[in-house]
Amino acid sequence: MRIIDTYPALLDSYEGGAFCFERWRAYIDRALPGLSPALIEDAQKSLRTGAVSWRENVLPALCGVAAQIGLCEEAHRSFLAATQGLGEAIAETFGRPLDADVVFYLGLCNGAGWATRYENRRAVLIGLEKIVELRWHGRETMLGLIRHELGHVYHGRYGALERKTGGARDAYLWQMFSEGVAMVFEQMLADDLDYFHQDRDGWLRWCDAHLAQIKRDFCRDLPEMTPANQRYFGDLALYEGHGDVGYYLGCRFVQDLLGRYSFNEIIRFEPGDVAEAFGRFAA
């Protein structure tokens, strides 16, 4: 596993404390050559949905980095601590090695964590601007985030993550499942199937108490779900005032599957297998 830390250079993206796109592009092209087109396209895709605004959502998060250096430094220390020994822990827990890059960088609100490919390698991108905005700068939260994204990488490397789905309904069902896989991967590394890095202010207690309602509403919403109206995935999406509820649902679904399959069998599920199994789980 390769750790890529661009923290010493990412503040070059600012001029007089203000974010400068041209300086950011120069920083990215120096530190991570070839990555900027994917970051820009991902940001534009989010903006096109109408759910995200450059002025109201993206720019304030970017400006927050220069304004909160103390949090940035703590996030950086957490990143360095969280990445120590990760490769060894994965190999020991799952019986297989995982070759991937874990990158600490400044993005365009592409996500606090993003599992993707970079230079034909599997990579996890840890975006400082979202880390600061979400106050996920502590070591435990950082460790959970990195483990979660590496769960997606593991799913892609050894399972059936990269599958085409038939339409929006199937795509959101597959997203729920794949997030559940990553959540359980994270929990297995922590050796605690009740560990959720999202659990603050009674979040897990509320979700557990409303699991039946969440299942019912997710199934009801699926046929009409779009990026603009879905309320289960992403830090701007809220279900009954609570975030990350789709991640919770996916986790409980995959945990249910663990009663009948091994983790390495579950990650080989195809979309049809997921639809059939979720139908039983949600009944």
C-alpha cells in the first residue's frame, strides 16, 4: 500500500487566504499529475444536479481550509496515524493483500473519501476540504473513513463492485449494497459489528429504532429516486433529519447476509443477487 501525502503543497492553492482555482490546478498537476480532469468533471457533475452550488457549498468549504489551519494540521496528523499498518491489518483480517494508494489532498468537494482509479492504480482520495467542513479531523473518524473507502477498493479488487445496473432504481439499490459492504469491511477491521463512525448524538440508536421504517421508505422511494431528491447518501442528504441512513441500511443488510455467507462470498454478489436478497431482508 502506498501513502501519498500532498499536505505540504496544498496551501499553494490559496492567495491571500482566498481560494484560487488556477493555483489549485497548478498544485494538483504538480502533486498528482493527470488527476485534475477527473476531479473537475466530478465537481461539474455534482453542480449539474442542482443539489450542490459552487457559491453556497463548494467555495465555503474550500475557503474553510485556509481559515482553519489548526483543524487542517490535526487532520493531517490523524491521516498519518491512521495509515500506519493498514495494509498489514487488511491482509491479516481478510486473508488477502490489498495494493492501493491512499492520497491526502485538496479537492473540489469531491468527497471526504473517494475510492477511484488513478494512473491505472486503485486509490482512495482523502479530501481535506470536506474533512474540515464535516469536522472529521480526529484520528478515529479518519481511521473509519479510510477503512471505509478501502472497503470499496477491496470490493472492486476481489469482488463484483464494477457492475452496470439497468436504471436509477437498480443503481441506488446497488449503491446501498456497496456502501454496506464498505461499512462491514470497516467494522471487521475494527473487530466490532456495532461500530459506525457516523454514530454521534444518538444516531445509531435512532437508526436501530427506525430500521423497519427505513426499509419501507427506501423501497417506496426507489422507483422515483434521483440525485436531486434521494435522501439516503451524501452529507447533504437527510432522512428524517438524519444523515448517512443509506449507509446504515446497507450495513444492516450485509450483516444479515453474513449469517449465511462469508464476506468474500458476499462481495461476489451480482445485481440480481442483491435485488433478490434485499427483497427478503426488507419484507
